[in-house]
Amino acid sequence: QVQLVESGGGLVEPGGSLTLSCTASGLIGSRVAMGWHRQVPGEERELVASVSSGGSTFYVDRVKGRFTISRNNAKNTVYLQMNGLKPEDTAVYYCRASDLDVGTDDWGQGTQVTVSS
């Protein structure tokens, strides 16, 4: 059974920084793409950034240049470094692991990020 445990959310002032972490256990395949999504109440969950098993990254336009996704395969951990945070970044952030070998998608429980003065 796959488990994703997120940490690092919190309250930060506009312009501040936070780093989210997500550690996975129970993954089987060697080709696992990992990503961060976020959701605001009443809206669809949206992809923020992703990183493939080979290290290729993707960012949605609104976070390019401010957020950096990285992974440590030895620790089965993915990180999201968020700089220059804006009030519109406020959301619950979810970690996602897509195991391409076994065809599964798993999600973390979510961590709240609030950007406010």
C-alpha cells in the first residue's frame, strides 16, 4: 500500500518562502512521476509542478521562476521550494505519485499553505 506523507505547509507573508516535502512508501515501480497539485475550495484541483523519474520537470506558467520541484530518489521524497509567494498561492497542496510500471495514482492528505499579511 502506497503512502504519501506531506509536510512543510503553513502561514507566510507575501513575498516569503516555504518548502513542502512529500515522502513516499510502498512504491513498487521504478518509473514514478511525482508532482504537486493545489486546490482552493470550490475550484478544481490543479497541477502546479511535476518531475519524472528521469528528472524532467514541468511547471504551470503562474509559478514558473518562483517554484522549484526536486526529488531525492534514495529517500523517495519530492520537494517543492516556493519563493516569492503571493496571496493567490493560498491553497491546500497535494502530493501525487504516478507509478507508470503498475499504473497507479496515489495522493497525499494535503497540506495547507496560506499567504497573507
